[in-house]
Amino acid sequence: MLLIWGWRTYVHQLLMLTLVCSRCQNPAAHNLYKRVTKFTLFFIPLFPISRKYGLQCAFCGVAYDIDKTHAEQLIASAQQAPAPAQQVFQPQVQQPHQH
């Protein structure tokens, strides 16, 4: 019997934030997203094997991985603030990657 298995990654946009980019220093929209990688069997996604969060600057395109706690803090602060507040994003330890 032939088994076809693998994984597939889904990217979900959580929200857009106005932040000052730590790379280009421009106040710009940043996409907060979640990447979920799921195990697949016969091309059917069965269960998640990885969840990662990230931010991407809409001006220069730099993307940073962030931890779940930081992503939840950004979501909570966006829900509390009535007007878009500009924040400076300082990445924690992870390296930027270009898209």
C-alpha cells in the first residue's frame, strides 16, 4: 500500500498594525500573521505540528519571527487602542528573513 504523507503550511493574517520598523525606521503598516504547519495524509490536513507568529513591514518587506506571547500582547494592545498608535518594534533574538 502506498502512503502519501507530508505537511502543508497555512498563513493566517491576524491584523495590520502601524509600527515604526526597526530596520528602515519608517512608520509603516506591519502584517501580524500566524503560520500553521499541518501534517497531511493523502493531501488531507490532519493536525498541526507547528505554529509560529511573525511581523512583516509593508514598507521594506523585512519579516521577523516573534513568540506567541508578544503576538498576543500586540493583539491585546490593538484591541484596547481606539486610534492606531505608532510603536517601535524591537525584534527579540530571532533573525530577519526576506520574503
